[in-house]
Amino acid sequence: MKRRLSKPAEFIKGVPIAVWLLSLVAIPLIFTFIMSFYSSSGLVIDTTLTLKNYRLFFTDSLYPRILFKSIRLALAISALSIAAAFPLAYMVSFKIRRGRNLLFMLCIIPLWVSYLVRIIAWRTILGNRGVINSALMALGLIREPLTFFLYNQFAIAITLTYICIPFVFIPVYTALEKIPRNLLDASNDLGANELRTFFNVILPLGLPGLITGFIFSFIIALGDYIIPLQLGGTQGIMFGNLVWSQFGFAFNWPLGAALGFILFIIAVTILGLTSRFGSTEGGFLGE
């Protein structure tokens, strides 16, 4: 009897989440999909349904080329973020006892700082008169500022990796913290050394956190357009910049909607393939 009475309450509790998902995710996505079949003529949007925007994507080599470049860069940034965040999460979870909470807070403090402030900081670090060039010139290692630090894909990769590291660190650390410590003791009792315990126990059980961290970093890197705009220059134009320019400068919202929806389909496909390697349960998304 009590179970029957709790069902309406459970349904009511789920209404705000359903409304939130419907209003902020589903409805905008449906509008974007419908608009992608419109066309634009000057400042006028023609609501006649057409495949013109999708034909343009497949016939103009510029769009697929930049899309593939963006996917490659997003994958590289995800790999760099995991390579930096996983050892850090491992050290905080297993190796450090005193001051572990303080170190954890230091790892996530960048999330408290404005996104634009962090971008400006990296532009200052990598600039011609930035921290790196100033230090090298002060040490007498160079006479002229090095220009290859900024306005290229290198600057985008470094900055986006820095942005993504906390988003990878949190789910990885969460997954590692859920590993029962008695499993490590049992592995040691069975004669496994620390390296073998890591590969046979810690890494498989931490895989959900790695997958979740990859998803976070890949989505952030694939769709970002502000960092390529500020630090990429002409060499760093990404697919997100093409989408943004159609809405911001060209006033071709239908084409921008088509490009955005193509990017959405590509992202969902890659993330679906990624999820086949393991579940995100136990990671940050599984909380």
C-alpha cells in the first residue's frame, strides 16, 4: 500500500527534470533541426523546406576539411587531458594522505575562475611579450620573441587541454575513490607487485571515470569556438567558428543550424562508439 502511494510522489519529483530536459535540450534541438531545412536570402529567412544547406556541406570541401581537423584536434586534446589528469588523480587518491583534500581543491580551483579570464591568461603566457618569451629573453636564450607559441593549433591545444583537465580529473578521481582498498591488499597478498596491481585492478576499475572524462573533454574541445577565435588565428579556425560565424556575421541561420546539427550527429556517434568500450557507471556521470 505504501508503495502505491509513493508512485505519484516519485512521478511529481521527476516532472522538474523532465521539463528542464524538454525545454532546454529537446525543444531547441528540434527547432535547430527544422531550421536547418530553411534557406537564407540576405536578411530574409525562407521557411520553404530544402536540402540546400546539407548539399552545400557535402559539395564544398571547406566544411568537411575543417570538421575532420576539429575532430582530430578534439581527440588529441582528450588524450592530452587524460594523460595529465589520470596520474594526478591517481596520486591524490592512492599516494597522498596528508593534505589530500587541499590538493583536490587546488585541482578544481580553475573551474571557479572565469572562462574568459583563463583564456586571456594563456594569451598573456604565450604572447610575444608573454611569460615564456620574457623568461627566455631574460635568460639570454633568445634575442627575438618566438612567434610559434600563439595563433596556431598549438596554442589551441595547450589552452583547451588546460581547460579540460579539471573535467577529466573529477570523474577519474571519483572512480578511483570507489575502488575498494581491500582489493589492492588482496592483489598484494597474491604476489602482484604495484605495477601489476595497477594494470590488473586499478586501471580496469577506473575505466568508467576515464570514459566519462574523455566524453567531457571531447565535447568541450569539439564545440569550442572562443579559444580558436582568441588564440588560433587563421590557422586555428575550427568547425565551431564556422557555426558561430553563420549566426553572428553572415546571418545565415539555416546554414548555421545545419552545420550545428551535423556537428551534433558526429559527436553523438563518436560518444556512442566510445560508450561501447565500457560503462560510465561509477564515474561522475554515474553519480
